Amino acid sequence: MNFWKSPWRMLVAGVMCGILSPALAADWPQFRGPGGLGVSAETGLPAKWDATSGQVWKTDLPGAGASSAIIIGDRVFLTCFTDPGSSNMTRHLLCLSRTDGKILWQKSVLGKSTEDSWSGYLRDHGYTSATPASDGERVYVFYGKAGVLGYDLEGNELWRTDVGDGSAKNGWGSGSSPMIYKNTVIVNAGAESDAIIALDKMTGKEVWRAKAESAAGSWGTPILVDAGNGKQDLVIGVPFEIWGLNPDTGKLRWYAEVLDSVDTMCTSLIAHDGVVYAIGGRQSGAAAVKAGGSGDVSKSHLLWKASIGSYVTSPVYHDRHLYWVSDRGVAVCLNAKTGEKVYEKRVDGARNLYASVMAADGKLYAVTRRSGTFVLDAKPEYAVISQNDLGDDTDFNASPSVSHGQLFLRSNKALYCLGTKK
């Protein structure tokens, strides 16, 4: 085996097993939203827009980036980087007004001399691919070799912790985003130190470290899953396997060798009703595994496997089905219970995707790098509602965000708020 003190603004009270329900959350507090599942209960979201219509506001950014926006009340947080390929490479955390897109403050951190070289695949996504996370009172960012930082909502730096200085396969840089569990911030620092690390969210002090060599091939963001008997598993995909860890200690509880990958796992897992769903790896396999158990559950907890998937983009669960649009622009729908393929259709005009699909308001939002955003019906019958182009000639690498009935998209040049003014 390879081995918030005060209530959140705009949240309806209710937390089930520590995971925020998409149906209850108006905020978008982390990568892929509440629980990291890429699902929102928001309604009234736009289905059509272009460069001259459908925009609430557009804000030009000081630098590029692949991270998504997070939204906490009336504030939007986003990261970007400037001066790549030089000793002045700098990462920036921005706070914007959700109402009008005005930049309220900006905090910058100089890169390290050991940053991965500005070449190859790193140029495709850059030095700020990790989406921030927030507990409603603080904002946490993961800057790879420059560490993990905690800020208050006014931009005051609270702490900074180094989590490693290594380089993963081919110098691809960091991709995983931080997540919050109880009083900790958890990061997949596989690229930096072959480890998943939990930090005290108040001080940045290390709480636990789960070190394993194969973590270096993982760029996914961990999620929490209800494992039954009042327990939660911290699950993550690594090359060939799914791991279930104790989120309080980092100890491995179970693993399932069910992924037909090679030596990389770029996608993030999702879960529903205690079942973990994974797609990814160069062979593009998919699998469903029941959470929980002990040791090797490769056979005992495997529900199904399928020979279809995606190398970069992650799936969503909606109404008993799994959906995704692969990095090559192929839309897929599987029966979540059986793994049976419902459809596999090439989306005409969707040439390349790094962003993961989002399900909201009966629609699937698939953001391509250069050919706009495709809106599909979130139904087991393939149908494209629209293709939307903002006239921005830079890459859109970030997964979409949703809050207060509005859609947020970011490119290497700008952040866009789409929908109607609130």
C-alpha cells in the first residue's frame, strides 16, 4: 500500500456532522463551495451572458491565477501572482466588495528562491492555484513553498507556517486548496513535503502530519465524509488509491486500491450519503467506495468501477447521477448507484478545461479555458443551454463560485460577477 466563534453571516443555522449543507449556505467559503462538493442550492442564476450583457461588475486583477473566488457575506476573496520567472515573483490576497467589485485591500507575499521554475505545465496554471478558505472570521491561503497564512477579514496577517520546500513531479507546483475542520486548517502539501498537514487555525501551529511518499502525486483537495457511527473520514485521492484518514489525528483508517491511474491524481473527490466518488488518473477511471471500515477495503467497500473519467476536472453529484465535463471537453453522466454510463457526449466548441463543473439551479456550469462557459441541463438527458463568451482573451482556469444568486468567474485578467444586482 502506498502509503467560527460567531455565527457565519448569511448562513441559516444548521450543521450536520460538521459539513455545511449546500442547501443552507449563501456563502461560498472554500474550493468548490460548502463541503467542497461543487453544488449550490442558489436559484435565479444566469444562463446567458456575454461581453456587454449579464454582468453586475467586472474588476481587473493585478495578476493572473487559477484559484477560485470565495464569498463571505459582502466580501469576496481571491488570490493572484505577479512577476513570474523573476526574483520578485509575488503572491497577493485580494478582498473585494461583493456589491460593486471594488478592491478593499490587498496583501502581498514575496515568493521564495526555491519556487518551481516558470516553465512547462506550471505556466498553464501559475503560482496561485489554491483557492482560499474561510471560517467566517478569518481567511486562510496556501502559497506552496511560501507556506500557509492566516488573515483576519481586514487583511491583518495572523500567522505564517512553512509546510515544505520540495518539488513534486515535473515541477508542476501546487494545486490543492486548504479546507477547515473544527479548529484546524488542513492542506495537502504533497508537492512540498509528501504530506497532508493539519494546522491550528488560530496560531498556525502544526497539529498533525500524515506523511506518505505517494502523496507527492496528489493535487486534489481533501473533503470530509460521514462514515457512520458519528465518525467522519477525511478522504483524498492519491495515485491508484483513495485514503480515509482520521481528521483529528491524521492516522490512516482505510484505503482502497481502486483507481486506474499512473503516478498522478489531479482531481478532487466528492461524496454523497457516505459514498465516495472518484474520477481521475491518466487512464481516466471512475470508482465508488463506501466510506468507513478499516485497513484494506478495496474489495469489501467497492461499489462499482467504470472505465471513464477525467484527468484534470472533478465531478459533481446531482439527483442520483454523477456529472462532469472532462479536460478534453467531453460531457459525462453516470448513474451514481451503479456506475452505468447514461451519456458521453463531446461538447461542441469546448476545447480545453481546467475548471471543474458546478451544479446549481438545475444547470451545470462548465468553464473552458478559452472558449467560454457552457451551461448544460442538469438532467440525465444531454442538452446544452448556452455557450457564453465574455470577450476575455486570457485563460479561465478557475472553477466557478456562487453566492447570493450571482455567479463569479475569474480569468487571468479579471473577476466577473454575473447575474442581477443584489
